[in-house]
Amino acid sequence: MATKVHGSESVVIHQKLSVGEDGIGTLTLTFFSVGIPTIPQLGSAPDVSVFTAGNLGLADIDVSTVEGGFEMVLTYKGVIEDGISIFSIEGGVSEESIQTHPLFSSWAGTEKHPNSLNAYWEPVDTSSGNTETDTGKSLRFVGFKRTAQNNLGGVESYLTGNLTVCQTNTYAAGSGIDLPRCGSVLNPNTPGWNLGSNANFLLESYQVEKHGAAYRVTRRFRQSGPGGWNQYIYPFA
């Protein structure tokens, strides 16, 4: 049924509501008017619709001339269903120094107990000038010998598997949005997913997009190596 809105002789000729998997709804109202229509304010709520949609705000206005008058298309966006999380996971590998491998000490030894059969170690000067407490002697790993066990000769790095998780949530305008500091240890909310019990995640980045009366927030998390991110370097959110 035609309804007079947005100025005299303006009538609604088409209505469409669509909802995406992220819970954001898009309501499109098409009006026809003989005269120039009254333009509503961006961000305002729809004043006529056959749909009982949720929190919607005007996001886009398009006015064009048609035969006999003007056509105005108003697009409203907002959260129809909240509490929805969308995830994407990307697996890959990164190159790390062989000295960070959890089995490194069993192959090459340690500074205090070097394995001279497998690895080269060289002395370095660490003297602080205090001869009573500092001998000024230390050892530094140089590399594996050509004859090292387990085919480690010449190995300087290795590839370790890791995950990158993107979590997208939608919020109605006016809702409290928690945006922890990037670089903080924070695990994505992935109930029922086994992402590794001996690792945790770092909040790498986030992006906030406004869609009418809705906000879409995408957080990107990077998985640690075995043992988790160093808590002395990276704070917990």
C-alpha cells in the first residue's frame, strides 16, 4: 500500500529487507514523488516500513529523475541479530632461528654446558668491569658442525607452523565495544575449536567499520610458538 512520506505526493513503491550472516540487516525503501522529495538525515531511523526491523540507521541516499517525477532510494543498515561471531583461520609457517627451537639445547647444549661434539661455541667478552662478580667470560653459539647428529650440520633456522585467526563481531550503535591494546595477549573466542593447548594468541590488529546504526569489528590474532607469548614482553589484555 502506498504511503505518503518525505513530502507531499511521495509514496513507497518498494521495500526490501536482507540480513547477512554477520547479523547486519539492510533495509531498502524506494519512493516515488512528483516534486523534489524531502531528503532525510543520514543516521536517522526509517519512519515507514512493513518490516519490524531492529536498530537501523540511514546509510545511503540515492535520488534520480524518472518519468513523471523523482525516485529516491533510501538504504538503512543496522544490527538485526546480535551476538554473532564470524571466524576465518589461516594456517602457515614462519622462519625462526634454530636457537628458538624447543629441542635446541638437547642438540647444541647450553652456554654453561655446550655440546662440543655437535656445535661450535666461541667465547665473548661480557665483562662489566666488576672483577669480583664478573669473570668476563661467556660462550656464544656459532653453528652446528658439519658432522652434527640428526643432519643438523649448517642448519641455522627452521619453519614453525602458526595460525592467524580473524574474528568479526557486530554491535548496535551505542553498545560498548571493547578494543584492547594491540600487542596484548588475548585469545579469540572460538568455542569448541582446538587451536593448540601449548600456545596462545596475540591481538595483532583490529578494524572498525560503521554501517548505518551498526558497527562491524574485525580482530586479527596471531598464534604464538610452543609455550605461549613471553608474558614479560607482551602484557595480557
